[in-house]
Amino acid sequence: MTAAPTPESWDIPVSEARERLAEVIAAAEAGTVVHLTRHGRRVAAVVPEPMAETADSQVRALSKGFADKHRSLLDRLAE
């Protein structure tokens, strides 16, 4: 394991995460963000469900705001 788990965050190589999937999921369920790394670089994260829901909601709101603000341009591009 690259870094020791903490209550907030944990880095683990993808190859190791495959072998320890149950532990990775349990950590996320307990509120820990588990960052998956490849060659020492973070490439993905397993996050607690409430955090994922919040992120989804924020992305939808930002997308709607952008679309509303730029509706005429988006309509012209769609033609």
C-alpha cells in the first residue's frame, strides 16, 4: 500500500485495490475517500455515496446553468 489509510483519504494502487476491493468499499462506506493510483498518479476515486450524490447534483446544476446562460449559442451549434 502506498499510503497508510486515514479517516479522510487513502491512496492505493489500482492493482492492489483489485485484490482488496472489499476493504476499499468498506472504507468508502465508513466515509473515507479512496484514491486509486497508477504509476503514483491519482486516476480515480471511490467515494462515500452521499459525496457522489452531492457531486452529481452539483454537476447537473452547473450544466443547467451553463446551458441556460448560453442557450442561443447552443441552439445555433445544434443546427
